Amino acid sequence: MKIRTWVAACALTSMVMPAFAGEVLVSAAASLTNAFKELATQYETAHPGTKVLTTFGASDVVLRQITEGAPADVFASADQKAMDKAEAAKAVDPATRVNFVRNEVVLVVPADNPRGIASLADLKKDGVTRIALGNPASVPVGRYTQAALEKAGAWDTVKAHEILGENVRQVLSYVERGEVDAGFVFATDAAIMKDKVKVVQAIETPTPVVYPIALVQRDGRAPEAADFLKFVMSADGQAVLARYGFAKP
């Protein structure tokens, strides 16, 4: 079951940009959008003459763009599986791979919570017919969600009423606009819409929600890319990420 009213505003953030001298091209998971935009601004301020260009989307989609030739210098994924794929495709330098933040999956509902959902158990209530999650085939939050729900014995209920999102921000938008009864997103995404969505339960995932980052393996990679990665891992970079709700891995 799909909703066709999604306005692809985030499509602009996934446009492929050409690389020029003094530019660092960062391709990252959609859940990193706000934090990485601030990281880019801070890095540019500290490094006059350097421009950090960011593109965001579902980790698997971003990786596919890279493997198909889109220029990128840094790849940040929302799960290990996407980064494992990147290594297998020789799209990143494995020696630079490092875990840089931790997150968690939460069950969210529209702020007014018309169905009175307070936990996973309430997804079985009469009238709950639309539950949004990221597509597990390509979206890390969807993979985490499926694994968690299978462990909790709630996957069949959700599967029967699923509305699949192409990235975590699309799922968040469905919930925020009241187009679904509930959805599964990262805690950091829920935090940026705390006036529009309500977190009703943190979901225990079998695999910790830990994000890896690495330098892209390509000719012409920006020499500043390694320095940007160091900035992400620095105390200042980690402080920015913490302000957006990310924890240290």
C-alpha cells in the first residue's frame, strides 16, 4: 500500500553535484541531514576557501549513486550493511571506515495521536490501518525496524498495514501530516519534529544503531576529505552531532 501525495522536496538534496577544487562532496544518510549541514557550515568557517557540498538520501540509494559514478568524497551510512556493501563494491577505503554516532529507533504517532497508540501492542487496535516504515530493502531504519519487530513478534501486524517510505524523512513526513496512524523513525528525526509527532516507545533493536563513515575510493578525491572526516570525529564535530540527539558509538 503506498501514499502518492509525497512531495519530493528532499529530491533537491539528492541532486548530484560536480566536483571542483576546494570542494568536499559528502554523501550521507537522510537522518544526518540537519546535523551534517551544520557540520559543513562550521567546517567552512574554520577553513576559508573550502566548500562542503552535501547530498542526502536512503543509505543504499546514496551508495548506488556513488557506485554508478556520482562524485563523492565521504560516505556516511545509517547502518553497517550499507557500508559493508560499499566495501564489497570497493567504493570506499576500508582503512578509513570508523563508527561515529549511535541512534535508536522509536515508534511515533501524530501529535494529536487520534488512535490512542501508546505501544507496539496498540498497533493491533481496530482502526489502525496505516503504519509507516522505511523500505527494508533499501532503507536502514526499515531494516532495523523489521529485525526489531520480528524479535518482538509484531512484524506480521505491521506488515499487514505497511506504508513504505523511500527514506526516514519521508516516513517522518507521513506521520507529521497525519497520513498514517504511526511510524518508525530514528529518535533524532523525531526530535526535529517534536511539535508535530509524539514518541510513544523506544524500540529495542537486535543490532545496535551505529553509523559508520568512510572516505570514498576514487581518483580525484578532494584532499580536504580526510580532514573533514577528522572534524566529524573531533570533539567539536561530536558536539554538533550531540546537539541533534546523536550519541557516541
